[in-house]
Amino acid sequence: MTTSALRRTPLYELLSAAGFVIDRMQHAITAEIAGPRTAHLLNTAIGSAVIRIDCVAFVADSPHHYVSILLSPNRSRVLLTQTAAELETGEGLAIAHDVRRQMR
């Protein structure tokens, strides 16, 4: 895979053409504050909230590659789709609250 190929063709199209079949994707969506470099690249103010999506792609049931994406919430949305079966089983979407409880 080359930089010039990625400029012309989407990543997953190139992977498919190379024979890789992605079994599943695991996504983690978080928020963070834009530092100077991120603010410049996203054309937003330093200190603005940005959305980070970290993705791990699995091929043959093993991790294949990792992609991290930063988005400006002013110009981006995250869209999720779940089947009825996934809604019933709780698969496809999980929300983790990483808040520590104070012990009394």
C-alpha cells in the first residue's frame, strides 16, 4: 500500500482488492481537547472539543490494523446502525463509564 494509492482509493477498497476480508471492526469513540496541531489540521480553535474514533480491524479473527480518526463535532457526526437481534442481545453498542466511585 502506498501513499499515492491511498490518495486515490479508499483504504478498505485497497484491502479488499488485495484479498483481505475484514471480519469485524471494533470502535472506541471518545472526546478530547484539540491541541495546537489538531486544531490547525481541523481548522478549529485550540482547546475545542474533538471526537476521536479508534478502530481495530480484524482479519481471520486476529487484529489486522489500527486506525485513529479525529473529527470536529462542528462538521462531523457519528452514525451507528444496529440490527433488531443486536438490540435484543446488547451487541453492537456498549457505553462504558470509566468513573471511579469514592469509597466512604
